[in-house]
Amino acid sequence: MAANEMYEQEVERNSMLVKKFINDNTDENLKLKMESDKILESIREDIAYISNCLSEKDSDYIAGAITIRFRDRVNILISGYDNKYKRFNPNYFLHYQLIEYFKNDYSYIDMNGITGDFSDDNPYKGLNEFKTGFNPDSFELIGEFDFIINEGVYKNLDANGFLSKEFDRSIRNSPTKEEEPPKVKTIKKEIEPKKSFITITK
């Protein structure tokens, strides 16, 4: 629903609540009226914010994803959004629309991995909560393994502590927000890339 339609509907609801409060000025009716006032103010602020963002252009990309379709599965390879539109939760809307778009033609949509650590201090807690919020089926796989192609170089890096330092640094610098892209899994056969975007227009 467009913001102007939401605003018009809430204006009508607000008017009804005013009449209701006049006829029956209870605390409950007053509370409903005040909640409606807050909703109207929030919608006005959102419209003003978007109008300001679009002051020099007619439309803008606010979120996007690259997907790969393979047999009966869709893999969301990477997704993200423009941080200045974060208040509108575009990544949630994007993933919901991807699910709606593909659900009739494919059996699975793969959102990639979550971590097995659900503690509060897990640096990937935000990513876990974002994905599990869609109530998916989760499958625990055997894990990841390194295929060493140069044993001498590998042993040297491992002995010098370089590999552990790199791993520690990647954990410390990992973002905890839901937009963090999961690790890419490459499929080399019969892939058909597809870009999906959300746009806003005046």
C-alpha cells in the first residue's frame, strides 16, 4: 500500500475515533485516538523524508538482491539496501517479495546460512534473527573444509600464526546487522542469474 493511501485511511480512522471519543470520553477511547495521532505523524514524517531524498530525482534504488535459480531451488546469493532508507526496513520487504515472486515456480528459496551460536554476544546475532524471522526450515550440514592446494605455503602460514590472525580479524570486523551477506556458494551448472530491486517513486 502506498504511503498516501495509508495516510488517507488513517485520517478516516482518526476522524471516527474523534467522534467516538466525543460520544464516549473514556480513557480507552482517548488512548486509541492518541495512538492514531502518532501513526499519522509517523506517516507524515516518512513522506517528508522520502520526498527530501527524491528531491533531485524521480526514483531511487533502495534495496536489491542477486539470485540464482537452479532446478527447483532459488539461492539468494547476496542482498543489501541503501542505509539512508533503513528506517523503512527494506531488506525485510525485499526478502518477502522474493519469496512471493518465486513460491509458485520453485520448491525452495535458500537464504544461505545461519550460525549455530544463538548467544547474545555472537557477532552474527543480527543476521540469525533476520533469517529466522521468516520462520524457515533450518538444516545443519556437515560444515566447511579447506582444500589445500599448496601444502608448503599453507604450513608456513599456519606456523607463523597468519591464518589464525586473519580469522580473528574477520570475526572482530564482522557487521552484526541483517544486511551482512552470507558466504557465497557457487553452482557451476545451469545457473540463471536474476537481479531483483525495490524502487521508490514520487
